[in-house]
Amino acid sequence: MEHNVCFSVRDLDIRFGAVHALHRVSCDIARNGILGAIGPANSGKTTFLRALNRLNETQDNYRMSGSILLEGRDINKDFKPEGLRRRVGMIFALPMPLPLSIYENIAFGPRRQGINDKRRLDAAVEESLRSAFLWEEVKDRLKSAATKLSGGQQQRLCIARTLAVKPDVILFDEPCSGLDPISTAKVEESMVVLKKKYTIVLVTNNTKQAARVSDRVAFFLMGDLIEEDVTDRIFTSPKDKRTEDYIVGKFG
């Protein structure tokens, strides 16, 4: 297995009852980079993302074949779902802060891991909020309710909460779909910095966002992975005409 590969996906085939969501998808996801997954609605990109931390299992009539290796270990055989999801965190389209203070939102994960020392918790909260580009905005109101933050701040809080449990991978499922341009820019800025320490997979309906932040891009269409390549090539000289048609807006 290549030293720089984080995930190795082989012949990943997923069905939900009669719906054939992914068709024998194979690709490698490199460490410490951002893979952007693009494609129209129902193309399979979110199913692919949720397969990486076994979230598809929570849906009815789910069947999967093929394999997904994380650092060489089969995620379906060598991990329990909870243990896998600690290593592979997820940021959803809508921010979901806990009904707790800003501080307790971040401390929640470390506490569940058995960390109760106040100094360690304080350090984890500050480090995570700084990494999510939120510390300067909230450092004087850590006891305030997280639900009082703006939408963009709540999304960065959710990023910080994920970082606090020290994952290896962060999955982003359309994290900016409900945000204004300024908040979107801050989330994108945090992603670009975070890839130095984490592997990131980003599902986005915004091709410009994928072009701005991704190192590589995967284009999905009707359950097929049409192509995956470095970002510049996908956006300037894709191998498949369907990729070009989607990027220039002929469909989607």
C-alpha cells in the first residue's frame, strides 16, 4: 500500500433497496489533502462520503460490496462504527451545535474520552477554536449558549467540536450550503489550513468552491465515478466530455 494513501476504495457498490446508488467505485484518497467530490443531485457523491465512516448503515435496506481500507485496515471488518467515527469526523450541511455553552460544545468529546482535567479541557477548547478560526470571535463569551452564534459561527463551532476529539479525517457534506459569502470564505480558509494536519473529503454542489480549495476532484454522475484527477486538470482539460459539460453548466 502506498505510504501517502489514507483511504483505498475498491469496487465500492452500494444499494438502498431497489436504488443502486454507487456502481463499483474505485479510487485512492491521499493523506493531508482535500478531495472535492462534485456532481449533480443523486449522483452518488454523498453516499460515497457517508461510506467512509459507515453512516450509510443507519439507513434501511442498505447493502454494500467492495472494500474501503483506512491506513490499510478494512473499515467494515477492523473497526466498530463508533471507533471509526472518532477517527473519521463529519461536518454536515446544517450546523448542529449541542444545546450547551460554546465551551461545553467543544469539551463534550474530550470529556467522553475521559479527559476531565480543567487545564487540559481549557487547552483543547482554545486549540480547537483557533484551528476553526473562531477563537477571537468567542473567547470572551465561552459560557454563552452556542445556539446564539450566527450560522457561519455555528458551522465553525461544529468544525472545532470535531477537531477536539483528534480525528485523522474530516468529511464535509456541503458545509457552506446555508452560509453567506463571508462565512463561506472563513470555512474554506479553515479547510485549507486544516489539510496540513488532516485528510479532508469535501462534497460540494459549488464547483467554484471545489476549484478553490481542493487538491484533487472526483466527478460523480448517476452512481458512477466518471473521473478523478488533480483539480487543475479536471477544470481545464477533463478526460470525459460529461465532466466538462457539468463544469460549464450544461446540466446539473
